[in-house]
Amino acid sequence: MYLVVLKQLTVMAVIALIGFFVTRAFKFEKKEQQFLSKMLLYVINPCLIVCSFDKPYSPEKMHDLLLMIFLSLVAHIVLTVLALIFCRSKSEQGKQLDCLDKLSVVFTNCGFIGIPLINGVFGAEGTFFLMGFLAVFNIWLWTFGYYMIAGTMKPIKVITNPSVLAVITGLVLFCIPVSLPEIISKPLSLIGDMNTAVSMLLLGMLFATFKRPQTSLKEYVLRVTKVTVLRLVVSAVVMLFVAWGAVTVFSSFENIRLITYVVFIAALCPVGMSVSSFAVLFNKDESYASMIVVVTSALCIVTLPLSIALAERFF
């Protein structure tokens, strides 16, 4: 399977390169990034999520989805504990960046990279299960993540999040004995299919417009290295044991290996763009957050297939 993952990541990297060169050629700036980000957040991703749930209801699939949600919650708790243990600084300047480090370890790019990757490797069934991970991700982001960076919580942010609303809509659609008419499902499907291309074009734009931090570059590099190792290497080892435990304990579930692989891959994606978005929103170090996103996104093309290869041997 790791060869399939590597092939899909390579295809995605080619699209990102196109976005990189087009951005450099036409000198795209933050305005174009914001436009693509909003299209992904408010239109493309929700359409893909709703389409993933547009299938006949079955008790077995509902049980599998509930298991997916449970394992996703376990994964987020484990990653949170990992972040709280290792992301601590002694200096006052370092403490200002600790919140971004913690977010970087816990919150992956399971939407922009995870959705096209899972869809390319496992198809619609894998994307269906990934929705359980995304639901937990968004709730965790707007509770724990929001608290880590703002010192408070806003439950309304969870309820009004487009991805969460799409998951709720999809679940209702999945549970009722009615499918969407083709005149609705076809446009939603065509828009949802844009996810991979637009996500990777946006990532390429991020690479092209990245600006080197102006102060303490050495310290930044050391911190980024530490967070990168935690996000792509240490998390992989920890999640490997979580996955092994899941396969062992829930062996009676027919789709347990598929569910486990989806959780494993989603939890090992690079740092999520939500980290840099939060940095902008709360006046944190945007350059530092962007550096983490860029570096982990570039390196995951190596670390993720290796992690999958290890998982195949392990369980």
C-alpha cells in the first residue's frame, strides 16, 4: 500500500509544483490564497463531505463510522498528551511560540491533504470514514485548539464550522432512505472532485509566497526541526501502537484495517493550515507557523510512505 500512497503523494506534489510556478509567474499574493482557501473551506470540502455520505444506509456502516469517531478521538487525545509533554520552553520568547508548537503536533492537514490522499488511495469508502476523523478534528480544533491559543473557548465556532455542518447534513442524508437526485448530486460531485487540485495549488502558492523570518533564524530552525520530528516521526511511532491496539481489540469489525489505516494516515499528515490561520487571527508569529506548514508538507512525501510501509509490516 505504501507504493500507492507514494504514487498519490507524487501526483499531488506535481500539482503543487504547478501552483508554485504559476504563483511566481503571475505574482499571486495573499488575496489569491484567501480566495482559494475560502473556496475550499466553504464550498469544495463541504460538497465532497456531503457526497461521501450520499449512499444507502446500513447498520454495519454506521457501526464502522462510530468506531472511526472513537478511534479518531483516541488519536487526538494521544497527540494532545504528546504535545503537552514535549512542547515546553523555558524562555519567555519561547513560551510565546509554545501554543503554535502544540497546535502543530495535534492538528494535521487532514482536510486539504488528507481528503485527496485518502480518496486517491481508498476511494469513496475511505473518504466516508475520514469524515468521522474530520468531525472530531474540527470539534477538537475549536475547543482545545482555540483554548490553547486564545485562553478561552467558543462552542458556537464548532456548531457553525462548514465542515461540521456538512458532516451533520451528510449523516442525516445517510440515515434517511432517500438519495439526492442527480440534478443535485452531480454538481456537488463535480465540485467535490476539485478538492485535490485546488488543495495542492493552494499549497504550491504557500511555498511560492513563503517569507523567511527576519529574526532569530537559528532558533526558528531548531524549533521547526523539533516540531517536524514530533509531527512526522514521533507521532508515527506512537500512532503505530495505537493502530496495532485498535486492530487487536476491534478485530471482529470487518473494516477495521481500512478504518485504522484512515486514522493512521490522517494523523500523520503534515501540519494543518489551520495553525497558520490561527497565528494570523491571534497575532502570533505567522512566519514561524508558515515555516512549519511548509517544511512538514515537503517532508511528508518521504515520511508518510515510510510510515505506511512500517505499519504494513507491524499489523
